[in-house]
Amino acid sequence: MTLTTTLTPAAVNDAIERHVRPQTFVLGIKMCRSEAEIPPKTRRAKKDMGIDSALCQGMSISRHFGWSFAVTRDDISCPIGATLFGFAPRVEHFDCGNCCAGMYTKDAPAGAKTEGEAPKFKFGEYFAMVSGPLGRIEFSPDVVLAFGNPAQVMRLVTGALWESGGYIHSKFSGRTDCADEVIETMQSGKPQVILPCYGDRIFGQTQDHEMAFAFPWAFAGKLLEGLEGTHKGGVRYPIPHNLRYTGSFPPSYEKLREFWK
């Protein structure tokens, strides 16, 4: 499975579901440069639901409802997401850290550092982000995103490191996880552990127990080889707890044995 061209989204989805068993749909995410690139039958925030949508909200719609869903520069609700994804131009108010100051950082200079380190697409580079359930989509995704509990994300990490060894290096700010999931993954070409941000927990309704794991589509073959290899090595989910032990019990329980003699 080293050649991603031999894999289909459905095959990758089946392998992840078999080895990881996520509770919500694994997502395939595609960045579209124009209206024409949005796949047919994709639901739209404004057109089909009468709403503007945040990017995290669109991904949650896809992973909970099983829909292919597009958020475009015309119907995105989140100003920060619009800025980072290049749907709207960066302005001085953003670059100087004013959107962070007093909420995420002590002051604007600290906020400017946070904004400066956030991954970004160039303004106008893309028109829309499309997300959909990996097992059903009919397009080749740029990124695959799976949500799960920490043990499930750990299982994906072990699979991702099967060939290379070492560690996965991810970065966290508690903010703008949409950019970590999509932009950082596309630009680095490497898998990422995702800490869902505050906004994702509000607008995407991501739950307290959830984390996520993102990887570029080109990495899919290596991940599947790793999931299979580590499975054969005994690394599995659900975790096979060590249950081969004799338990100890309270003295009042143990006293029953005296009556059985």
C-alpha cells in the first residue's frame, strides 16, 4: 500500500474504521480554487441551510450528519477562519494581534506573535473548503481528518510512525484548529495531532473528550501499512487491557471463605 494512487478514499476509510473505530465519520477535506471545483451534490451553507458557517462547524456537519459540505468565501461566518484560509484579506488589525489581545493573550504584541505563527493560505488562493465522509466522497481529498478519544488518536500516531520511527511534532495554541487541521497539514506534508480549539468546541460543538488526527492524502499508504503492522505487533484498539490477575478483596468479603471450609 505504498502507492497512494492505488488507494481509494473508501479503502482508507475502511482501514481506519477497522483499526481505530471512530464514533463519527472520518473526513476527506478538499480545498477548491473555484466554484467549478466544488464537487456535485455538495451541500452549501447559505444555499441549502440558509446560514453562514464557520469552517469547524462545516466539518462537524460532515462528521456527524455524513454530508459533503462546502464553506466558501461567500458564506463563511468566522472572520479569523476567513483570514487564515485566504477567503478575506489580512489587515493590520489582525496582524497586530488585536483579535487575540485580552482574550487569548495579555496584550496585542503577544497576540501578534500568535497570529504570526498561525498557518495561512494566501489571499485568493482558494474559494472553498469541502469536507465529506471519507467512505462516501467522490473526490480525491487533500487532507484526511479523524476525530477520536486520546487512545484512538494514539493508535493513529503509532501507525503513522511505523515506517519512520521517531516522534510526531505538532504545535498547539488552543485556537484556530481549522488551520492546524488543513493548512498546516497541506503545507508541511506531514501528519498532525490536533488539539481542538476553543472555537471548535463552541461552534463545531466538539466534545471535551475529543482530539483529532490529520494527515495529507499522500501519506495514506504509509498510515495503512503502519496500522496493519502495529496491529500485528499487538498495538490495538480497543485497548486489550491486562486482565490476567487475581484480584484482592476487602477483609469482610474474604471472611466468607472461612464459612466455606
